[in-house]
Amino acid sequence: MSDRGGVKKKSEVIVFRKDVADGESGFIPARVKGNGTIQEIRVRFYPGQELSLKVSPFLERKGQVPEPLISYPAGGNKFLSGDDDYFIFPVVSPVNNDDFIKIWYSNENGGGFVYTVVCDIVVDYFAGEKRVIGGVINA
């Protein structure tokens, strides 16, 4: 969060990028820099990934188990994958200073290809964690 001339930055786009080798999985972490609200998640899958790269965004609060930031259908996959796809998810999830947003990734190609995780998460800091949503205060 920046402060230019006494004006707080309204939002920040947290950029997650990583080249992932075939058979590699793990997490890409980013620390939240203030109280705010996650308002959007953007995920890009490049042509040729053919559903082999899997990603899932999580929020990890101090001392708690990471919680998914996207709801998945019952009985369905608990991750996103694609091939030449771009997904945008509107989200309303309060975050606190020093929480972590993590992107889980797994490249299950089997052919030796390296794929790039591309995920952007927009955090609104201006309204903090009490952003007004549809006439209701998110508390």
C-alpha cells in the first residue's frame, strides 16, 4: 500500500508468476500489506497447456489452515486448469495485514514441458476489510 501525497492507494494487484517444470508442485506465497478485501482473482492458461497445469488460490491467516478463495462444485475438481483460457472471479474476502495469499500449482504434463503459472489477485485497501457490498457492510 503506498501513500503518495497523503492519498492511500486504493488497490493493489498481487502478481503471481512462476515457470513450473513437469512433475513440479508447490505454493507461491505473497504477504498481504494491510487490512483490505480481495475483490478479484484472474487466472490465465496459455495455449498448449491442455489442462496439465493446475492452480488453486488460498488465503492463509496466522495460525489457521489455508482456505480456498474460490468455491468449486460439489464432486468436482478443487483446482482450475485450462488451455488458452482466461478466468476472472469476483471475490469478497476480507484480509488482514500479514495474512498470506498462496497459489497452489501442479504441472502434471508428463511430456517434460514447462508451463507458466499466471494469476493476479486484486486487493482493495482503501475501504479496508469493511467494504460496502450491495448495501451491506462486510464485517
